[in-house]
Amino acid sequence: MLARDYIGGEFRSLHLLRLFLPAYDNHEAPRRWSSLLPPGAGLEASADCNELWSAYLEEHPDAYPPDAPLGRLDRETAAALREILGAHLGTDLPLNTRTWVGRSRPFTPGATTSNFYGQEYLHEDLCLEEIIFRGVRDRVPDFVEDPNHSFAWGTGLYPDSLVIAASPDLFRALHQDPRLEVVSIVPHRDMLPAPFEG
């Protein structure tokens, strides 16, 4: 699917970027996607971590395969998102979220569900701190939307990255933070590949 298709139509006029979630090495330490690239190469918005890992193995055949992130936030990424999103959205604003039922916790009383590309998702309104806490403990919600339409993210099952739509100021802040590995998306070109299988 095109990366932009993971973002609701009301957010597609915003700038889009892809945030790469680190994988984890055999010591549970975060491993950035860029560490798999040959010297001088850069990440692209349609980067496929499975392809990057296969190419890396050709040069490093004894390398230990990292574990896929599966929507989990490492502490550095979590801290950056908490600070940046908190500064732009506030920490108490209820954000609309959807989480794949196959990986979600027990339903919140009164929560609703819907289907997206044949999968069932649980709808909840969560504040930023709850979203980040879930991401560190287990996994982030698959879809998060600001009701004021200045921010949204979306992803696929077993996510290794997030497609983010953001207002100009928020977009710049995400791009400029060295704790985050992000690349701008060309909406009519860039795809979200199959998730990392490490």
C-alpha cells in the first residue's frame, strides 16, 4: 500500500514522514535501521528492513539477527515523541486511536470496533502519556489521530515504522530531533513495505 493510505483523508494535506522504529539486538539494545546501510547510503521512505538485513548479511555473515520492533518503542524514541508531541499537542488532549484487536488488551468498556483492510480494530480515546506508555510496555496503537487535525499516524500489522502526518512546525520538530530516524514521504510514490520479520 502507498504510505499515505495509512492516514485518514482529512490529514493528507499535511506533510508526511516515516518514523523507523528501532529493532533490538541480542542484548535487547535498540538497533537503528541506518546501522544496516553501507557507508554513505541513506534511508528511503520505502525502505524494506528485510531487504536491508539480507544485504547486510552478505557483508556480515556471522551477524546475529535483530528482533523486529513489532510496534514497541525504545526509551529514546518514546522520550522524543513524548517531548515533541507534548509540546505541540499538549499531554491531556484525548487522541482518537485504533489498535488491531489481534494484539490489543481487553476491551475498554463501551469501546467500539471497525474494519480496515479486512482486520478488526478497537477504538479508544487515549492521552499522549497512555499512548507512549503502551508503546514502551507492549506496542503503540496502530492509528492515532488528533481531533484538531494537526497530527496523525498510521501503520500496518506488526509495525516496524509509523507513517506520520504533521503540521509544518511539528513536522520540522520531528525531523530535527537526532533521537528519531525519520524520512520525508512522497505521497504518490512511497510504499509501506511488509513488516520486518527479524
